[in-house]
Amino acid sequence: MFGLGIGELFICIIALIIMVKPQDYPQLIRKIAKGYHELLDFKNTVIREMNMLDIDTDKNRVKDEKMLYYKPNKTDLNQENKDDENIKSNSK
């Protein structure tokens, strides 16, 4: 991901252990864990928001498709037939 292999990570961990005092290990581990959990929360938030955008987009697409394939119901057809009859009777 960042161009670091197992060897490079191992060297970074060893250097970190050498540079940090042993009494600061618990505090360092807590900070690392907190940062990791914040990163996971951020990732989950982004995924949730992207899914919400997909749902909204799908709703709009379905609405548009319904308009493309609109089938009038019986009352609409009856009204159209009445309108057609009125037009025919007026043209005679």
C-alpha cells in the first residue's frame, strides 16, 4: 500500500521500541489503538454515506424508469375514452 514490506515495518517497530521509554508503552499503545478506531469509524461513515447516495440514486432511477414504462390504470383509460367520444361527437 505505501511501498513498505514486512522487513521495513519490522525495522520501524524495532526503532520505535528503542526510541520510546518502556514506561510510555501503554500510553503509546492507547494512542495507536484510538487512532486506529477513529480511522475505522471514518471508513465506516464514508461507506455508509456512499451507500446512502447509491440508494438515493437508485430511487431516482426507479422513479424515472416508472415514468418511462407508465401504464395507465382503468380510470385513466375510461377518462381517455370519454374524451375521445367527446371529440368525435363535437366533430360531427
